[in-house]
Amino acid sequence: MNSTTHLPISTFNVYNSVTHDCLATLTNVTEKDIEAMISAAVIRYHIPSTGQERQQMLVALHEQLTEYRYELATIISKESGKTLSDALAEIDYANQYLAWFAPLAESMDEPIEVADKIEVWREPVGVVGAITPWNFPCAMIIRKLAAAIAAGCPFVVKPSELTPLTALKIKMYTETAGWDKGWFAVLVSNQNAAVGQRLTTDPRIAKFTFTGSTRVGKLLNAQCATSLKRVSLELGGNAPMLVLADADIELAVTQCVANKQRGTGQTCVAVNRIYVAAAVADAFTQALVEKVNALTKGDPLHPDTQVGHMITLDAANKTHNRVQQAIAQGAKVLCGGTYQAGSSYYPHTVLSHVQHDDDVVCDEIFGPLYPIITIDDAGLTNDAVIQRMLKCANDTQAGLAAYVFSRDKNVILQSQRQLQYGMVGCNTAVLGNAAAPFGGIKQSGFGREGGRLGLDDFTHLKYIKPNA
Ligand code: SIN
């Protein structure tokens, strides 16, 4: 038992992001609850299970998410402010990971290598502790959970205190799907530091995984070091989008807006700064403003609404302050930019005349802003323009996602090699795919979620030398 945490009995409210009505009052987990959940996970870890059994668990949860898709999407939309269609897309995204990892569970029942009288086996690393964010209340839990269960690791998660109702529903679906309780526990709490401390320092938790800010990720990583846990961190981004003079402008604009519609720009892979070659800057900007203006606004729960709300009033207010700061630094607002105090709605806002070293470019925006930086290409070769853009793109401590738009295969090839990011979208700005290893480099963290190697972070290797 960890004596440093202090978690007395208390409650907290969960609010509707749009109406600000109280959706529920929940009781914070106590030290005793956490102890019971971790102990149950440890017991579960030591009970042998086959890959086939765990595959069936993932398939059964997939069925639940499919059957209750609208019920869950409505909860996600209310808690997070995202549109119903965005919430439905999030559930489909989560389900991709369940479908992806289900067959991989069986691969745990075989050695991964047999060579020259040796065998190499993957083994489940142990109980996994996780902290997940509010921007994907369902998909960020499921992406980690699916890999953990496929590997054979019981999973203890603390969801964001802003969106715990989705997590509790997922827990309920696992029970309906017949999962043994020890496989999955949800720690509901708004005592973030104390619960975080508990999950990162309990020696029975073998692996810790976090999606959230770089600042918090560094603190949690330091705490994990005391018991040498396996750690994976998916942290903040500052995604550049490069639009070359030969780019398909309509495609670039469509992709850019689709990227920012996800979670109303509140994602780690959101386009944060748009570098456009001067030759196409006017055409791109005009098309972007038209596209943004054409988005359907309204109640996020209405199926036709295309623009979500932000997670809190504070988030909307901060976004407005960023716009004011950008204006003070010389930016021009081409659409949006107006804010009604007391609302969590902030309009998609296109900013031109932005410079590479403005605050709105250097900081992670986490909101529906589109800062356009025009790259002067007069008298420059195509190669010199792309080098200038790549230099700007890499001029950050973040390294999660980057996007490049050009019709020239060589430019695409050169960009994908030189961009210092874990993920590069070439003529696309929507990356999510269960077959892909999602994750960053530099201060965007380490570890990968999804893909063929997605079990790596939840397993260790054992080399066996059979008796000759
Ligand atoms: C994130 O914002 O943390 C995840 C985004 C994604 O999976 O696309």
C-alpha cells in the first residue's frame, strides 16, 4: 500500500460541455477502492488465459460498441461537446482497434521466433495503469485497452474527470460482454495528482501509459522511474501542414478542415500552423475561408451539425485570448474570431498574416484556429521552397504529426524523410488507422499504439533455450 496518497471520500460533478447542466455526481475512488482494483488485476494477471479467449473478449466488446453506438455517442457528445457525428466516428475508430488487436491476441500463444535451437516468446508485461484524456473519451481508452488485453495484461484506467461517464459505460459493456472483472477497472476521480501518483508508483503496476500534455507526461514519467515501469507517452503536438505551389488546393483545404473538425481542433494531431507557398496562398486562403464558412453550425447532438463546442468555457476563453494575442502580433482574422462570453462555442477561425515565430505558431493551440504563414517563394527554386518549409516545420520540440501537400512525388519523398515526426500525412491530414503505429518522437513522447508492433509496448521478450 502506498502511504503517500490521500484520497478521502468526496464527490465531484460531471457537466454537459454545451449546456453546462450537471450530468452526474460521482464519488471519487478512495485508497481502499484503488487497492482492491489493483489487487484484482494482479490476481487476474496470474490466472492463465489463452489468446483465443482474449480474442473473444475483444470481439464481444466490439459487438457491444456496435450495438450501443448511438447510446455511447450521445454520452460522448454531451460530456465532450463534440458533434454527434464526430462522436460516432470516434466509436468507429475505437472499434477499429478492437478488430485489429483481436486476431493478434492469438499470436501470443506461439513463439515469435524459432531459430537455431532457440525460441523467443512474447509475454504480457503485467498489470497496466493508464491515464486517458477527455478529447477522445472512448477511443483513447479502447486503443490502449485492446492492445493490453490482446497481450494478456489487466488494465486499470483513470479517465479524465471531465469525461468519466463514457469510461463507466465502456466498463458496463465489458461486463455485459462477459469479461471477468479483474481485466478492466475504471478509477473515477477528480483527484488527478493523487491518483496519478498511485498508478505511477505502485510496484505491482508493470506498465504505465498516458495520453495528455507534455508537461504532465514528464512528471508522470519521473514518478514511474522509481519502480522502473515500462512507460509509453503520447503527448502534445504542434503539427505543421505544408502546402506547396503544385498542391491540389481543394484536397488540401478539405483535409485541413476535416482534421480541425475532429474534436473541434482539440487533438494532439490537429493542424497547428499552415505554411503555404506564396504562389497559391490567396487561392488556398480563399478556399479555406469558404469551406469553414460553409460548415453547419447548431446543436452538437443534431446529426447534421458539423461544428462542435470546446470542452469547457475556459478552453473557449483561452482560444479567444490566443486570437487577440495573434491580432496584436499582426494577424488578420478572415472568418470567425468572435466570442460570446459564457459559451463553450468558439467558431473555426482563419488567421492570415501570421509569422513563423508568433505565439499562435509556437504554442499548441488545441482549438479551431487556422494560422496561415505565407512562405515567400519569389525567385526560389522548388527545392529551396521545400527546404525553407521543412526548416520551419522542424523548428519545434514537438514531433507527433506533420502533413505535406504536393503533386510532386519527389517533394513528398523528400518531405517524408526529412520531417522529424512520428507520423507524416502525405496529401492527407487524417491519420488515424488501427494498422498504423500511432505515436511521436522528441517531446511528443515515445511508444506506439496500434499497428503490427502494437503489442510491443505491452509485452516483454523471453528467450528460451530448449534442452538439446
Ligand atoms: C490525440 O489527440 O491524442 C489522439 C488523436 C488521434 O488518435 O487521432
